[in-house]
Amino acid sequence: YLSSKGVLIPIAVSQALEAVMKLVFGVLFAVLGSQLNLDIKHISALAITGITIGSAVSSIFMYLYIKIKFNELITRQNISINKRLINVNIFKIALPITLGAAVLTCGNLIDVGLIMNSFSSKGITSSEANELYGNYSTLAVPMINLITSLVAPITVAMLPRLIELRTAEKSIAIKRKVERDC
């Protein structure tokens, strides 16, 4: 809704808020962990927890902003909205995107296990295996994942307009929009 209407200030505020909150909470939790004389693993876990909280603050901000604007729009235009239909349509669009991201992560985990086990079974030392896997993960994997990494931003950019058209049940308009943009 926001990007399809050209309203980008709330998105910019959300991203700035996210960056600041990640920094504040991440550093705060890391300092807290070091003052408690925790080991580096626990300090890192606390820092990541702080970063996660920063992302959550930004998400809550965007949720509240959209909810307020959506309610204002419904009230102002006296629109009857089928929220279940909207949620079903969002789910139908978001599920493949989420599964695509999960496939990449699972594929990387499987890669680590298979490749490192293959190296060790061939008698390659741990340091050589790490070096070889590092070359693979920094040179080959980015080329393999290039297409997938391009699909997500394109999908996210088109998602608000597609949801808007689909919610209004304008299947012909959706088809024309996709054909024109793709």
C-alpha cells in the first residue's frame, strides 16, 4: 500500500529507526554481557538478541503505522473490507517467497555438512577443508544464488501493487500489470 501510493517517508523512518535500535540494543547488550564477565559466545548471543529487538521495534512501528493509515482510509472512504480475503491473498503471495528463502538456507546447511564430511573422508586436514570450503562459499555460491537473490527484491517491490489489485479482484488488471512490468 505504502510504496504503491508513493508514501516512502514512513518506510525511511522505519529503516532509520531499525538501524539506530540495532546499534543501541546490540551495543548495550554486548556491554552488559562483558560487564557480567560472560564468555565471548554469550556476549555475541546477547548482542544478536539486541539486534533482534531493534528489528522488532522497527516492525512494530511499521505495523502500527499501516494499521492506523488503513483504518483512516476505511473510515474516510466508508469501504467494506474482507480482512480474511486480504490475509489469504497475502499468505498466498508470501508463502512461496518464504519457502524460497528457506530453501537457500537449508541448502547452505546441507552444503556445509556434505562438503566438510567429504573433505574429511578424503584425508584433507581441517584447515585445508576450511580453506577449500571458504573458496567455494565465497566464489561459487554467490553465482549460484544470484537469480534467487534477484527474485526477492523484485517480488517485494511488486507485492503491494499485486495485493491491492488482487484484493480488489481485478484479475485482468493483475495479468496486464505483470505482463507490463515483467
